[in-house]
Amino acid sequence: MAAKAAARQALCLLLVGSSTPAIGEEAWRELKGKHFVIYYANNGRSARDTLNAAEKYYKTITRDLGFTRHDSFWLWEKRVSIRLFESREAFAANNAAPDWAVGAANHDKREISGVASEASFIDGVLPHEMAHLMFREFMGLGDDVPIWLNEGVAMWEEAGRRKEARDATVRLARANRLIPLRKLMAIDVRKSDDKELVTAFYAESIALVGYLIE
């Protein structure tokens, strides 16, 4: 189940080609913060909660990755857009995403979208996609970031993943089932059906990034 959930989340978080929302522009309201512009339909409280969470994640991610010296990054016209939908149905109707997804990102448009009422969007998708985008832009590597590093950084910023990854890595090591480092850095598990490989790949990637950061 853990491998299946990880694979599903990975697919959700790699949905970078989401379409432009069909909702008319006049239907969206704006809430502007220092680094983000929140677009929402009706729920102003969810918009404020999302903005506050995004600004908090901005601080922790830049601190973790050593980017705090870039104090003028993502300001004014360079702010990132976060588009909030009222329900999964509205989100699915406006994004090329499966029914179970609660969030997606378009890195080219620098926009993250999701379901405002879903805790997993605020706690998981939002910091994950922010980390992807920040690492991509701060490093200037675009899509050339190795998959293990890109996913490891993004999932490390989901605080709940850290202990889970450490525990999984310990179990894999005791069972002598760790992926060798050379192989870890070369494989692409995003479309793999091997649940054991997927679980090991993400656990090791998170743990390795955590080791490098700490």
C-alpha cells in the first residue's frame, strides 16, 4: 500500500502539463502575498490559510537548501501562482489529472493548483511542488536535475515523510535490499510497476537528501 501511495503521489506531483482552467477569469479572486498570488473562487479563509502556509514553506525550503541569500527571489511580477479549486470535481474538470488527485503543477507557467479543502494539498502537494520549483529555478538547471535528487528534495520538504523514509531505509538495509547508489542515480521509477523498487527508490532518495542537508 505504501508503494502504491508513493507511486500515485509521484504521478500526481509530476502532472506538469495541467491545462488552463476553464473557469472564466472574472470568477477568480486574488490574494497577493510577498512571494505568491492565490487565485480562489469563494473561500477566502482557505486562500489565507494557503498563503500563510506557502510563505512558511518558502522560509523553511530556502533555509534547508541554503538559498536564503536570494532575498529578492519570487517577488513582484515573479511571484508564483497558486490556484485553489472548491472541490475535487472542479479540480479534475480543469486539470489533466486522475480522480484521486488533489493537486498538480505547471512548472512552465509557475503555477500550483489544488483542492483548497484537502489537508493533503496543504501538507503534502504544496511544499512538494514548491520545493521542485524552487530547486529548479534557484539552481538554474531546469529539467536537468537528476530524478533521485529532484524527488528527494521535494519529498524531504514534506515533514511527515522524513521519519517514514528513515525507518524504511533501515528496514531495507537490514534485509540487504537497498538500491546501490550508482543504480539509484541512474534509474527512473516514475513509470515503474515494481512496487518494491519504487518504495526503496523514494525512501533512499529522501534519506540521502536529508543526510546531505543535515
